[in-house]
Amino acid sequence: MNEPLIEFSNFTFKYRAQKKPTLTDISLRIFKGEKILIAGPSGSGKSTLGSCLNGLIPFNNPGTITGELLIGGKKPESVFSLGVSVGTVLQDTDAQFVGLSSGEDIAFSLENLAVTQNEMKKRVQKAAKLVEASGYLTHSPQRLSGGQKQRVSMAGVLIDNAPILLFDEPLAALDPLTGKYATALIDEIARDTGCTIIIIEHRLEDVLWKHIDRVIVLDNGRIIADAPPDEIVVSEKLDKIGLRRPLYVTALERAGVSVMPGSNPGRIETLRLSNGDKEKLRLWAKAVTQPPFENASKSETSKNKEEPPEKEAQENTPLLDIKNVGFTYDETGTAALRDVSFKLYPGEMTAIVGANGAGKSTLAKLIVGFETESAGTICYNGEDMSDFTIPERAERIGYVMQNPNQMICKPMIFDEVALGLRVRGFPESEVAERVERVLDVCGLSRFVKWPISALSYGQKKRVTIADALVLNPQIIILDEPTAGQDYKHYTDIMEFLAQLNCRGVTVLLITHDMHLCLEYAKRAIVFSDGRLVADRQTYELLSDPALAKKASLRETSLYELARLCGIDDAKVLIKAYLSGFGADNTAGRGI
Amino acid sequence: MALFGYIPRNSQVHRLTGATKLIFTLALSIAAMITFDTRFIAFVIALSIILFAISKVRLSELKAVLVFITIFLVINNVAIFLFAPEHGVMIYGTRHELLRISGRYALTYEQLFYQLNVTLKYFAIVPVALIFFLTTEPGEFASSLNTIKVHYKIAFAVSLAMRYIPDVQRSFREISQAQQARGVDISKKASLKARVGGILTILFPLVFSSLDKIEMISNAMELRGFGRLKRRTWYSARAFSKWDFAVITVSLLCVGLSVLTLIVNGGRFYNPFTNPF
């Protein structure tokens, strides 16, 4: 039998600053040419495992190791001198872009090896060709899209001819469609180079879309599963640790089909179903969606959600009325938004979707007054907002940025949430009362006296939501509320927002997360290239492949499942799936 | 806020290597600092105006910087006059009074001429330095620093800093908007105390998010082998062309000429008052 390329034997690692080991008793062998997915919830130790492979541990992050790790049969000696080198593509491709142009960035590791300039230019060309990035070698990072940046990062690692490639959460910063391409690209690289590929990711379904040899599941620093995808996706262990199984598997199980590894459920393309199973799914979908279609909305408070937006117009004053709004950047003269109109009614939970750069965030900035529209008007409760200052708008419309670290400015939680009230001159007794109430709503009461630094990312996110809520806004706008969160934390945040929504706060989500859209927002407004291209119920959007593509959403695997089972109208299946979901979640998960 | 940094354009100045531009900038600054010879400074000004024209940098792109420098220049001139109103007289050894103000203050031709020279020096040096910053790509600049024997780690740090200035400016803007939404007022309407407090609430997250980023970048750089060897090569390094040699020659000539004025004038000052022109 051939030698493993990577071998962990009873490997345990403890960070110097921590009491308990982050990785415990890991024994794992990876062979040359394998394509491995390492999955696990946040804090499971999967990134730590990656850092052990590329040498950041223990050389940059010291700690205690027991057991052994061999790479290419040798013990790693420093970040540089690994006998066999491991090329790493880090999660945030934006932050690690060191070059002033794509070409320079790709060449970075060759520069460090003092390769001559001629040789460098040749190899950059070659690596760029491999990832199809040749078209923008002279472009600066600001001019690249998320997907392009990732290609450049990949080329920068490939150029080294490392036999092992490590991808640390490669999909985290990408919209679903770009993420799909990225997965395909990794697959191509694996085939073209014959490298051993290790992907660390919690978005199982998005990675399993292409062939993977083995999935290694980590929880609490231990390996709890090590098996081919066909076995992993049907394992109940995933549900227990808060990893999401592919939608089509969940849908099949809901329909009472028992999915076995033998029917190759690892990828929907390889999935085989008996005619009886297909019939079961068809019947289930039909039964659940028989009118009246009430299940889906039973957990919601407002009746608006079931009806198409146009019908409400006569009954209600819109809370927010966007009329023919346009926005052009002064410096460049490029139009970021053109002639956008829509109405938002009280009690809605609506998603704004679209590719990066489609104008979603620009719209949010116009609504909260960070930028001023160049055309059209924005009305709040029937009142034109153009004379409102940013703080005045904040009392009506709360805005939560994507990165909580960019918002939090006080070391203590209480002071942080109280800031908005204190600068408005409220008496301290009222400040205390309101802050406590809002912390209670956000499930943060226990932490009143805590420093911010002791909180997790998800808790910090809730602090920033509390920052906005303390001013009693009617609407809250969240920019990518779940970016970079694993399924559990993501569910926590979304359940919390759904509860807020039930209390009467109107929620506007800016997102490119398809699942989030599908499961929580009833209405989706789609932006593409600065225009509003669709405004409809989410399940309709997701069952329309052309539109979903425009929104840079990936068509859901339910769509493919519907096709496989001969359900003509994919909407039926998606609706059926959603109804089951609604029932599950009202069981009181989350905060 | 206007971003101040490298503006890519296609001009002869852009095509010079960063090292050449750095040498030229340093040489001209030294030359203009050594002497107060009005004729020589005028020559340097002419040179920098020509260079500015060739560089295709637009005056409008420099507005913010120029306003700042002008304010500084005015303050400097007023301060010189307040603290040393007779400095010109002392230097040139004659006294031609133009206007009696009061007490020890009087306007003399000598003082005016001295301050004119100080002002001209600004005009000689500032455009050259600005052109250097605006036409030199940070990556290429790092390689240039490295060619003139600065250690590559320092050279790279400088270029990385230049590369991240726009990023930091963008975060600052985003954070300050988010804080304004919470009611933090940093506009002119707020009291000085409130503004200082407001700025602090912006700096806190800015510093912390920047620190996160620095750690990420340094890990990313190390994973890709930065610092592995004693030397490194540069992807964007450019070979010296005949233009580079020509410009370096001119730079050295300027320094030489500047030293020559010292000898001709018998000191740093050219004195039109004793040897009228």
C-alpha cells in the first residue's frame, strides 16, 4: 500500500491561551491525489486543522502538541521549510491581496523565492491561464469582482507547484452563483494538476456539488465521521452538530423516502431513485401544497406576506415608498441605481437580492441617508425624507452593517448599546431602562456587565442589532446578516430576526444567501446592474432559473429534484419544502 | 475626501523607474534647500512645471493638497515676519524701508526678498514631490527602494502602506457613517468636546478592524514565503532606460549647479542689494 501524504496520529493541539485543546486525538491519513472536504460547525477546530497543515500552527500560533503530524513523511519545521509544501488559499481573498495588480499578486511567492523577472512573467501567464484569469492581469484589486479575486488567489498558490492545495472556506465571501463556479474551478484544478486537494467548508451542499472523495466531519475538536459523501449526507450526525444536509436529501426524507448510501445521494447528479420513491415525493408535494396553502404562513403574523405586493397598495400606507430613485457616483459618473421603485409595508420581512455590485447596498445607503439620491424620492410613512438628517433617519430606520467590528465602538456592552440614547441626551434612568429592555429582547441580558471582547461573532452581531433597535426604529435594514456564519449561528440570528418581525418590526435583508431568502423572507426584490428586475414571492423567484441567475442565486437543488421526479412545476416542491420548514422552526429553536 | 495616491496614466514621467524619480526628487530638494539663489530656484521651478506638464497629472486632482500647502505657506510667512522681521536686513546687510508699521515692525525690501525666496522654495520642491507620489506605482516604488539598498522588508512595508491608504480611507468613511446614524455628531455644528468624543468612537472600531486585517495579511504573506530568503526579486521592477540615465544626470547636475551658486555668491544667499542687476 502506498504511503499517506499527510498523516495525523493521535494528534492533539492546545492553543497557548486556552485551557482545553482545540483538536483532540486526531488520527487521519490523506493520500496523494485525494480530494477531501473537512466540514464542521464554527469552533469545531476545522480551521485549526488547516493551520496545522500549512504550518501557521505551531510556528505563528504557538501551543502544545501531543501526537504526531507527518507531511510527506516528515515533521513540519517552519512555515517555509515544509518538506512538501502546502499552498493555502485563505478565506478572505480581499484582505490577502498584497499586489497592486493581479499579475503582481500572482507572482508574490515567486518574488520571495527570488525567481528572475522573465521566468516570473512566464509562469504568471501559465498560472493565470489555468484559472482563466489572463484577461485581467494588469487590473488593480479594486477593479476585480469577488470571483475574479478568488481566481487570482488560486493562481497565486498554483504558481508554486505545491502538491497539496488547501482551501480555507473558499465560498464564504462569494455569492451562490460565483461559489458554484469556484467549486467547479477547484474540481478542474484537481484534475489538471493532480494535486491533493483539501477544502475546509461548512456549506456542504455547495461543495458536494462536484466530486469529493471523502468528507471528514469535525465536532468539538474530534473527528466524528470520515466517509464518502454518499454516506455522509444521510448521516444523522450532521443534524446533531448543526451542519445542514443538502436540501434534496431533507426534502426526500420529509416525504418519507428513506435515502440510503446505495442510491448515491452524495450529489444530486448521481442520485438514483426508484419509481416508487419518485411517486412518494410527488404525492407528498401535492398533499402538502393542497389549497388552502396555510402551513407556510402559519408562523407569521402579518397577512401581507401571502399576497402579492400590488394588492396591498389600496389597503395600507406603505412604511417605505421608494419612487423612481436613481444614484450616480460623482467621481466617476457611473450610475449605481436607475429608476428604482417599490413599496415596503409594515410587518414585512423582505429580501433584497442580487450579485455583488448590483446596487443593493447603495440602495440601503440612500435609505439611511449616507448617500443622497440623484433622482426620485424616498418617503417614510408618506413623508418625503429628503430633509431628514442621518441621525433623524436612524430613529425610524435602523441599519446594521455586515461586519460588527466596524460598528462597535465601546469596550462595554451596556455603554455600546446606550451610546445612541446618550448622545441624544436622554436622562440616564430612561437610558438604563431602554437598554435593559433591548438587551432582553436580543437575548443579551446575561451579558450586561460584560466586555464586548468576551463575545462571539454572532453575539457581537446581536449587539449591533441592539444598537439599532434601542432607538425604536420601525424598520431595520441588515446588510448580509448571516455572512460567514455556520448553520447553527445563522439559524440563531435568523430566528431572532423572525421573532423581532413578529413583534412588529419591519425587516429588510440585503443578502445573496439563497437559503436565507427561501426560508425567511416571503418577498424578494431582485437587483441586477442597478435596476430592479423583479419583485415577487421568493419561491417563485427560486423556481425561475433565468431570474435566479440574474440575481446571482444558484438554482436550488430542489429544482433539480423536481425534474428528477417528474414534477413539472418546481414551485410545488419548493412550497412543500418550505411548509415543512416553517413547522419545524416554530418549535422554538434559537434564542 | 479626495484620495491621494498613485494615478495610473501613460506619460513619459510614469515610464521612468521609481528609483529615478526618487533620486530626482531627493536631488532637487537638496539642491533647492542648499541655496537661496533666486535665479537657481526659478530654474528649478521651471523644471518642475515642465515635468508637471509632461506627467499628465491634472491640477484638479491636487486641489485638496494644494489648499493645505497654501495655508501652511501663509502661516509660515506670517510667522517668519512676526518672529524675525529684520532677518532679511541681517542677511543682505542693507536696509531699504518700504513701509513703517509700528514698534519693531517695518516692511523692508530685504525682508520681502528673503520671504520671496522662502516661498519660491516651496514652489520648487512641492510639485516635484507630488509628481513623485502620483506617478509612482507603490509596488514599483518598493523595488526601487530595494535597488538603492534599502532592505526589502522595509521597502515592501512602505509600499504596502501606500497600497492600503485608500482602504483605510474607505473604512473610515463607512464607520463614520454608521456612527452618525447612531447620532454621533462630528460635523462643525457640534461642540469641540463632542467632536473629539465623536472622532474617538470612530477610531476605536477603525483601529480594531485594521489590527485584524494586519494579522490576516501578515499570515497570508508568510504562507506565500515572504521573508524566506535574504533577497527577493520584483515582478514589477523595470530596467533603466536611456531616459532614466538622462534624468539622473540632470539631477546630479542640479545639485552641482546648486553647489556652484554657493561659490559664486560666496554663501547661501544671492544678494541683489549690494551688486544690483
